[in-house]
Amino acid sequence: MYGTVARLKRKAGTSEGLKSWAEKGSEREGAGAVATYLFQTDDDPNEFYAVAIFESAEAYKANAEHPQTNEGFQEMMQYLEE
């Protein structure tokens, strides 16, 4: 298994957009993807943790280099503070 854990800070007022983006995650998953999760913290409604799991480092790297991955990343960034 290989993957990423990321702490995300949502822009105020983008709750539904970010949740919708996360729900479409399975449509963006490429070969070797196992699962993606988005967790909202109890202490801060604008703080999330994203987890992406892949079968191997090779699958993770292939996904990272795929143009569709960058499109999904850019879409996600519109809901987040930089």
C-alpha cells in the first residue's frame, strides 16, 4: 500500500462544493487506486484530512503523472485556502 494523507483548510462557504468533489473521487481514481477518504474534524468545520490509498508506489506515481489527476487537483483547490 502507498498513498497520501493531507490536511486541508476549506474556504468559508464552500462546504457543499468540497463534499461534492470528494464524492466524485471514485470517478477520478485510476488503475491501482484502492480508496479515497475525506474526514472533517470536530474542532474546526473548515479543517479536513484527505487520504488517498494505492496498491503500490508505482500506481501512485502513475496516477500523479496522469493529466486527469491534475484536473481533479485544480478543481479541489477552488474550495481550499492556499
